[in-house]
Amino acid sequence: MNYLNIKYIPILLIFLVAYCSNNESKKMVSSGIENQVDTIFQVEPILGERIDGPANMRTTINGKILFTLNDSVLVETATTNNNQWFEVGLFVKLTPQQIEEEKILPGADLVHGNGEIIGKALDTLNVYLVGENGDSETGLIIAYTHIDNINPFTIPEIALMQILNKNKLKFGDFESFMFNFKFREYKYHENLLDYYPFVGLKQYFIYESVVEDISPRDRISLLFDKNDDLIAVVHSREIELDKFMTYELIRGHKLTVVANLKQPKIKEMIDKTIKWYNSID
């Protein structure tokens, strides 16, 4: 993704979500992850990946250190070709000088929108997506970090795999998971009835990271029927589940079916989902 030509975006939602909101990685996770997710963050939801720090953020994989982040800082991530590394981004509060120069100079504190110091610049940082967030100006900074610098209990795909591998498939089994990662229910407009692929199902989802996609679609969607049984999961990142079949969609999305559906029904769901993704930006 080329960020260099992007300075302003009119999408306030992205800023609100950002602030309010691999085989090797599995070896880091205990069998009781969903219980630990509930207890680690008792005051606030996890929302997304949190730094296990302090941690170094680099120019590229194994590259020069750009800045450090404190423990538990919320970041957005994107996958890389190396499943041991993430591309990470976060929005920080900017000074007038930083806004004018579109840079953060070495030695400067990195400040969250609420005024909390969350890290320190060790090199010159380019700033992207400069815009207003409430009464302050914010900008996106981007770097790379090793998977060990992300708390594994805060990676939603890992937490989801642990729940599904225990064959927990009722809505109630996912309530704390959805709270911790701030899932929202999708409400489609009646005018979209002919296009929406999940009519008759309840869809709860989280957006993909803005670092992964500047106009993000869903990262994970959980699909429940009227009896509160999980039917399928749509996901944009890898979720390896030996007991369930996964089908390719488009634009990196996949459909993992957990209910006992017949092949014609699965094919219908796949075809409608692909048509749906083709109809949206």
C-alpha cells in the first residue's frame, strides 16, 4: 500500500475506530486463552492487538528501529509475507510543527489522543493520514514488529480458533469474545435484500485494519441462525481449523463453514458472498 500520496481522508469513522477501538503464533497460545482474554482486560475491552512491551518498531522486517511503544498500547496490524512479523500502525496526537512538517523528529514522545505518552521516536517518522480527531490533530505512523511484540491473547483470530477448537458453537460461547474485540451487529437496508448474502442470519463483525486496507471491509464476521447456532465465519486472515471446511471467496476473504450444511447451500452462500463483495467498494 502506498501511503506517500495520501495526506487527508474524510473518513472520520476510521479515526474513531482506531482510537476507540501463522502456525508459529499458535505455539504461543495456551489452551485456556478465551478465559484469559476475559480476565486480562477487566476494565476495558481489548479492541484489537496490544503491544507486549516495551517493544521496538522497525523500518522493515529486521530493519532499523524507528520508535518504541509501551506495554498494552493498542495498534492496528497488517499481515506480511513473513508470518513472524506484522506491519503495524497507530494514530498519534501531533504538534503544530509535526503537522506542518508531516514528520516526528527523534527524541519526541509519542502521544495518544487522550494525552497519554505511549512511546518515543528514535528516528525521524513520516506521518500519514493527517486529520482532525475531536479537538486535536492526529496522524498515522507505520512500522514493522515481530509477532513476539504482540500480546497473543489480543489477536482475535487466535482467540477465535481456541473457542472453535473446543467445539463451542452457540451465541453465548462468543459473547465475551465479541465484547472484548468490540464486534457490532450488521444491519442491512431492505433495499439490499436481493444482494445481501446472509438473509435470515445474524452477522456480527469487526473491520479489517486501516493499515491492511484504506477502505476496510470486515476482518471477521460471525454468522448465527435464529436458534443462536454459529453457521459460518467469514474472515480475511488465516484461521486454521482442521475440523471445518474453508472455502476461498475473493479479495483475500474466506468462508469457514461450521454447521452441517449441504454442498448446494454452501455453494449458494459462496456465490452470494462473492457477488456481495463485488458490489461494494
